[in-house]
Amino acid sequence: MPNILAEGRHLLSVNAQIRPEPIFVLSKPTIRLLVDTLPVVLEAGDTLHFTATGFHPGESLQVFLDSINIQPIETMVVGADYRLYGKVVIPRLRQRAYYLLLIGDQNDTALCTVPIGVTQTRNYEFESLLPPLAVSTPFYHSQIISFYWWAAWSQQAIVLFEPKKIGDSITFAFSIPERDSFMVYGYATIGSKYGNYSYALDGEEKGSYKGYLETFENREIPSDTLKIGKVMLDSGQHSFTFRYKGRDPKATDSLLGADHFVIVPLSVSNFPNTSVHPEDAFTNGNNHYTLRLFPNPSSNDCYIELPPSPKESLLTGSLTITDLLGKYVYRTTLRKENKEQSVKRLQLPRLSNGKYIVRLQWSTGAQIYFANLIIVNK
């Protein structure tokens, strides 16, 4: 593309006939995720597809999620049209949002500003865990309940269990891929025909719930009634048990409507430790927060994720970088157009190898953000 065209959107016309699709001229390479319009939320083992344009034909590229180097599934080759297509498998990462970054061997870089959510949360549908690991009575089945116009159950289905006597139980088996600590909570149906049950994890009773609730027109309602709390689970098979304890005098039956349960990891072991990788934003009680920089370590320029800001729609902030002796090596002013988080590029001067302290303070003065930056020149 000749450099006589300014960066931005252009229309091509030949003999007054205008091409329907506009042509975009960019000053640097760019990335686009090949996904639908829903927010991108992936888990370990999922494949992320993307395309990029603006790199040099034949250029070799490195793929990063923030500062974590990811090997593509196939060798990525920039074509003669300056485009490439790539795909990577998401490794086991901390549960939060990441940014896709491509770095070329000719110092070209491209950052996708659409955050990629990586989750370790696991959702277990009871109907997907049938047949049960153990059951004291055969009166159970999976039931689709999408015919209720107010239906709001997970996957629009439940396991319906009908006990015949006090103490009848149903046990489901599920698996954990890796030892971790989890917050566990679940959902079961309440209404006029549901009984009272205790629930246990690996045979240890964790609580109980009352299934009866007088509702409008005797409607059945999904509810987050199962409070299990924090547990440590080893990798391998585990069990979830419901045991019938009786029913409210007003209840018309003793049914159990088991919907699903969710486990959220509280820590992630074996996550990549090949680079300096700041934790999620936190406060230490003095209004000091962490910043996210990537790539980090960096050989020169890097990107900074500006955290959510106070109510002001437009903010300016002072960003400084000092060495470990407190000497300033870089200063700039950053502008934030809205209160959502955003990503900015820092064009740094040539810095010596070593560790530096990054400090950002908004003009409001309410919050101060810090990060460690590692410079490694090739």
C-alpha cells in the first residue's frame, strides 16, 4: 500500500463505482480473533484461532498471552498478502483475563485489545453425571424443564429423584484434573413438592437444604441452596451425595430436583513460571495496587493495562519508571477516556538490562499502582 494514504478508513472507486467494503490503512500490524460476538472465555485445552495482518511476508512470529510464550499448533507463515492465520491451545493458566500479543523477528508487534478470559471454574450438571455412582431406590430420571416459561435452570434440565423412605440417597461421581483448593456451591430446585435433604462431598456431610417453599401458582424455582464452602480436592474421582431427611408438612411430595454444582479454584498449581507475571490487582491497605505489563521481561516497548478508574469518564495519570536506586529513566502522561480498563503501548527508551519500578498515579491522587518491569536486551 503506498504511503500516500493516511491511516484510517478509505473507499476505493473506479470510474465512479465505489467498492462496498471499505479499506483500512493501519500504521502497525493488528490481530483479530476468529470467534463469535460473545465474550471470549476459554479453559485449558481449548483452541484459540486468530488472524493478523501487517507483518512482513515470511516473517517468523512469537505468540504471547500477556508475558507467557505460547507455541502455536502449526508453524505460522506470513503470506505474500501480509496476512497470517494461527491457532494455539490454551495452557493451564491463572483464572483471569489475558491479552494476545504477536512479536515479529523484525521488531513488529501487534496486540489484540479484546481480552481473552481463561477460566478454571468447572460446572457439573447432575443430569450429565448419570447413571449415579450409587442409589438406594431406582426412582430417578433426567428431566428437561424448558417447557416452563420461567425456566432458568442450568442447561434447562435437572435430575428428579423420588425417595421412598427416610435415608434414601443418590450419589453422583465427578472428577478433578488436578489437586487444588476450591470454593464449591450448588443449585437444587425448591417448590411445593420438594423434600428436605442433606448433601455430602466424598461422604462428609456439608449441609442441608429445605426443598419446600410456598410459591406463586405452585411454581418450581431453581435456587442456589447448596452452600459447601472451601474444600481441598485431590485429582481423581470424587462423590456428591444427597440424602432424604423428611419433608415439610405442607409439601405435597418429597422430590429432589438436583440441577448442578460449581467448583471455583482458589489457587492454581503448576502455572507457567517462566516470566515475571504480576498478580491480579490487589490492595495492601494503603491504596497501592499492582499493574499488568506485557511482555515482561521486555527488550524495549511493552504494553500496560490501565485498571478500572473511579467515576470520572476522563482521567490523566502520571507514569514513571525508576531503577532500583530511584533514578528516573522514563516519564509520561497517560490519558484514560472511560472508566473501563484499557491497554496502552509504552514506547520506552533504550534501557539497560535489569529490574525497574513502574508507578502510575491518577490525577485524582486516590490510587497508586505499581509493577516490576524486567528489561532483557537480546
